[in-house]
Amino acid sequence: MSPTGQHSPVAALSGTLAAPRPQPSATGTRLRLDLSYDGSGFHGWSRQPGLRTVQQVVEEALGRALALPADPMLTVAGRTDTGVHARGQVAHLDVPPAAWTAASSTAARRLARLLPPDVRVRAIGRALDGFDARFSALWRRYSYRVCDDPATADPLRRHDTLWYPRPVDVARMNDAARACLGTRDFAAFCRRREGASTVRELLRLEWARATPGVAVATVAADAFCHNMVRALVGALLTVGDGRRPVGWLAEVLAAGMRDPAAVVAAPHGLCLEEVRYPPDADLAARAETTRRLRPSPSSALPA
């Protein structure tokens, strides 16, 4: 899949993004955040009463770092579930212009001090014109890491690798995965949400051996519905270990309903690796197109 051009934030520890331009907003200046986190200690991205979530921790730190009267509200590119990690998460927030002017030179360093070690804001700065972390995105790319030789599993990677009890055939899984590529209704691999579409464009779904005993899936789509990546991974593993034929995945997809044999894989092997955006001049147009396609607020859900 050929990457498209996008603005790359570079100021991780020392201030703002390169050549920032103010982002007009009904509520002030729009900021872009690029962040990473170890999902092991979080109950997912979204705020939940009484639970520790990435959104809650980052919003509280931002409120202090930017000296805001109340915690801001983040809009994120992809809401992740409990235990799911992120290496390339993107979010935006709107703040009073005066707050950013006062804090821009120290915000990244203050966030590094305020945030716990399992989450880092790698860059913060003014967003480009038309930027929306969720709606401007072209696609999201996830990885899922599996060790199918538990006797040689690396205990230092137990929090980001599924230890699978059977050896899997990567070629069989790739053969099965091809049936899912393109724009399709993934109702068979999604947790249904009332009023939310299950049609997605799956751009990439393939497995490769990272090292002997470790298989990594790369999954990219314009967006994902709830549990979609983990459901696809779980189904492919049953093909890879020989319990289901290669054509079974296509049959489940065509049936349009969940198959009890397609077990959802555990969350800790999943990581949001990258969110890709269009060239700067196309950010606003992409956001408008996406809003028309997915008007429901529940349409971009955790994978």
C-alpha cells in the first residue's frame, strides 16, 4: 500500500510542530497530539466513571500543562479497547488561543513530567488548517503479534504478544485473508452497535514471520468497527492452525453473522501503529467526506 503524503510532527520534547499554522475553531486554537501508550494498565481509551483510561489521564495532564480552567476534551483517531496498545495514536483538542500562546514553549516538557510512564505525548502543536484527528484520517494501521512456540516465548514481551498454543501456517492465513480485502460488510466480525454501519474498506490484512516462532499481522482499513481486528485475527488463527479450511473465512464473511468458532483474540497482542492523513491541502475535504459517510458518533470504534 503506497503511503500518501502527510504532515509529520517533529517537536516531541521541545515545543511546537514545524511551521505551524493556526487552526480556526469555534472554541479557539486547535492542537494536534501524537501519543503512544502501553494499554496494559488502562481500561481502554474512552473515559469511564471510576476507571483509569488513557483519555482521562491525558486530559487531566493537559488541563494542568496548559493551565486550563477545566480538563479539555480530546477527539481521537481510533478509540482502543482495554489492554490494547498504541504506538501511533493521534488526537486533537481546542483551547483558548491565549492558553496555547502562554504554554507552547513548555507544554511538551510539562506533559512529560505530568504523565505516568505508560503514556507519552510525543508531539504537541498547532494543527494544520482543516485537521480533524478522526475524520481527516485516510486509514488506520494495526499490528497483532502472536508467538506460536510458547516454549521459546520472550517473557519480556508477554504484555504485547499473544502466546498461542498451536503452530500456525502463515501462508494459509494469508490465503484466507485475501477474501476480506476491499469494501465489504464486516458484520460477521464486528460487535454490532445500533445505527452504526459495519461496512469498511479493508486495505491490508497479511501475516509475516518477525522472527522464528513469532507471527505478526498487519491490518489497515479506512476505519474499524468494534472488535473487528481481533475477530479477524481470531478467525485467521483457527485457519492457520488447521482447525478450519482456508475458504472458511470467506464463508463467515458472506453469512454476515458471528460464528461461535471465530473467537475474538485477546486484546494485549494488538497495537495501533499508524494513522495516515492526506496532504495538508486535502485535510478539510477529507473530513467533510468522512462525516457524510459516517454521521453516527459510534461509527469509529475500538478495534
